[in-house]
Amino acid sequence: MAGPREHGGTWKATMGERTSGTGDDEEWKARGVFLRVFVTHIFAGFVWLLFYVGEHAPK
């Protein structure tokens, strides 16, 4: 069985169907960037919260 690259298309992760490489690829890339930025900001907020709580802890 030939892979998707040999036929010039890509595979959709959710449906398992081939696309021609048009706007769907850009949509997945944009979604991935959004997810990466969102997760990074959540992690940064958690680290900030740890510093904030540590600074205000009774000593």
C-alpha cells in the first residue's frame, strides 16, 4: 500500500480521508499553533502562581 506522500495528498487525522493539500492543511497548522500558544500561556500562568504563592507564604 502506498503512503499519502507518494500520491501527492495528505491524510486527515480525524476522518482518515485524503485531501489535496489545500486549505485543510493551513487550518490544522493554525489550530496547532493556537493550541501550542494556549498551553504555553497556561503553563506560564501556573509558574507565575507558584511564585506569587511562595512570595506571600508565611515565613
